[in-house]
Amino acid sequence: MQPYEKYKNSGIDWLGQIPEHWEVKKLKYVILGKLKYGANESGWEYDSNLPRYIRISDFGLEGKLSEDKKLSLPFEIANNYLLSDGDILFARSGATVGKSYQFKISLSTEKNYCFAGYLIKAQPDTSKILSDFLYAYTQSGVFASWKDFIFNKATIENIGADKYSELFIPLPPLSEQAAIAAYLDDKCGKIDRAIGLKTEQIEQLKTLRQVRIQQAVTRGLDADAPLKESGIDWIGQIPEHWEVKRLKYVLDEINIRTTTGSEELLSLSKYLGIIPKSSLEERAGGAESLIGYKKVYYNNIVINKMQAVNGLIGVAKIEGITSPDYSIYKCKIDNVDYIGKLLLLPFYLEQYKKVVTGVMEGFIRLYTDDLYRIEAILPPLSEQEAIVSYLSSETERIDRAIALQNEQIEYLKSYKQSLINEAVTGKFRTK
């Protein structure tokens, strides 16, 4: 890739040098009309005969529109907010402020689309700037630098139409914009397909991980072991020498409270397990006093009883305190790591759904008496320990493979942004 022959200072610190024959213009001078805020309306139930209502949560940083939880608006409201081919939407507030979405009829599945109030629409003036070039610019590192510049001057992360209007854009001639857009479409398409393949491989590895755990915890390590009916419909067959006991005979609930609140405050994560809350990003709204919180000891089982059905269950490998609304257990005899894996199996999560108390998500609780009525499948203790040892090695191997794929995805994303950045700022000439 060859650079341009001559460059000049753009006059913008975060933009740097651009090709000598390029211009720099503010967004407000390259769009038709003014930037427009979306409808300040609650969405209607989705109806394919009505315009689809695009909200800030409907697309991610990659600019792809989700097909989940779609909503609509009636035409009498939507008419003032309908999208045209090539329109660009900017997010103006929230955790993903500054993310953008390019509307393309060729990629649309509905007839009409409109947009919500936390989004801002820009309609490119195609005699000055191509939609594909403008959208590519919003995916670049220099655009991210501009966002950081705006945030550093503000007390809250919010970019309104007034600020977007003043966004400086490097502007090559239209023919070069078209060449840059075509180049990026080709290169970024290949990168996106590579990321897609690696994402699929990660999902396959996660499935393999779950299969390994379920096979080991429900059938043991000896594939030739004779089986028997467990007597429990949702469990099915188990090795002949295993037992079935209700969890009341496996677990003891403990309820020891801190009198000082000075112990390490712990958090239970579905993916990270039990970790110090201090290792997470600070969030407002914590309790003023931790006195009365429940103590957690090494190898205790911690259950978020409001989220047990979603797998918020972990085995503590550190000590501290946690919310009084969590349930804490210790194993009577059995291996705690085996029991921890057993309680997270998908068909156990289904059992929690059947016994929880409450009528709606967020208000359902898995109480100890209900948990205790659920059956546990139990190999001899020595076999439990062998299963845990096997799974520790096997899941570590799979987790390393997943981590490697994630590292490669992050590299590809970084390379993609670098490629976009260099192309839209003229660091090389596209053919």
C-alpha cells in the first residue's frame, strides 16, 4: 500500500496529517438538513405491517441490527422518523454513546424503519460525502479519539446533535471515497468472516466443555460401567454403583453473620465464579454498612437464590462476606467441587425453575427447603474426586483453546479498526 505523494496538517490534533488535496469539513456541512432526533415514544408490539422501531439497544458496536425483541410504531407517529437508504444513526447517550448504525435497504428485512429518541439521524449529502465513507469514518480510531475529546470536556458521557454537528471529517474527492469504501468493504468483509468462524469455534468449544462436564458428572469416567435406572424421570440412567439422595442429605445451610463488616466483600459471577467485588468496576448503590452480611468460607457453595435458575451458583475459593439474600452451604461428606458442577447442569437449572417461589423474573427465589427436595446423583467419594480431577484438566485445556480464539478475535478487531483508520485518513492510497 503506497502513501499519497504529499500531505498537509489537518489543523485538528486528533486527526493529524491528511493528503494535500483532501478537505476537512464539519458534519453539518456534508448532510442534508439538520441532524434529527428520533421519536420519544414507547414501542408497540412488533407488527411486520408497521415500521420497525430501532432503539439504541438494537445494534451493537459492530453496527449490526439485532433481530431479537423487535418493536414497531404506527405510521401516524413513525412518518416523521422514517429512515432512507444510507442514513446514519448515532447513539447520543448511555454506555455505548457514539456507536453508529448505517441503514441500507438492501440489507433490510422490513419494509419501513423508524428510530427512537436516544438516536440522532444524519442524512449524507451524496454530492459531498458517500454514506459508506461516512459510516467507515465512524468506525475509525480517529472518531473514537474525537469521542474521548468530547467526553474529557463534559461531566457526563452524552453527545447531542450540537456536538455531532461540529464533528470534523477528512473529505477526499467522491471518486476516492468510493474507492476507499469498496476497499474497506472487501477487506473488512474478510476480517468479519474470519471473526465469525472463530466465534463459531468458541461456541463449539463451549458446547464441548459442557458435554464433557455432563458426561463425567452423570455417567462417570468408565464408559463401560453397567447402568441402572435412577428412578428419577429427569435424571434417567446412572452407573449401577451410584446413589441418589435428596440434597437435604448432601448439604448443610450455614448462616454466620459478620459483626464488623470488615471482611472482603465478594461477588458471584456466572462466568468468573466467586471473586472480590473490588475487582469489578465501581458501581453506585452499594450498602452503606456491611454489618449483618453472610460470611463465606473456603469451599462453601454460594447460591444467589434470586438468580439460581440462571446459574448464579459457585464454590468459594476465597473467604469473605456476601449479600444476606444469598444462601450459603457446606457439603456434609461429598466433594464440594463435584456437587458444585452437578448443581450447574442444565437439567438441574430446569428443576430450580419448577420449585422456585415467586411469580415473575427478579422476584423468584430458590429457598433452602425447595432446594433440599431435589435429588442428587452421587458416585462414591473417591470417584467424585477422580471426576473433579479429570474435569479440572479437561476444562483447563478447553478454556485455553477458547482464550486463544478470543485473543485472535481481539487482534482481528484491532487490525480492522487500524485498517479503517488508515484508509479514511489517507495514510495509504487505495486502488
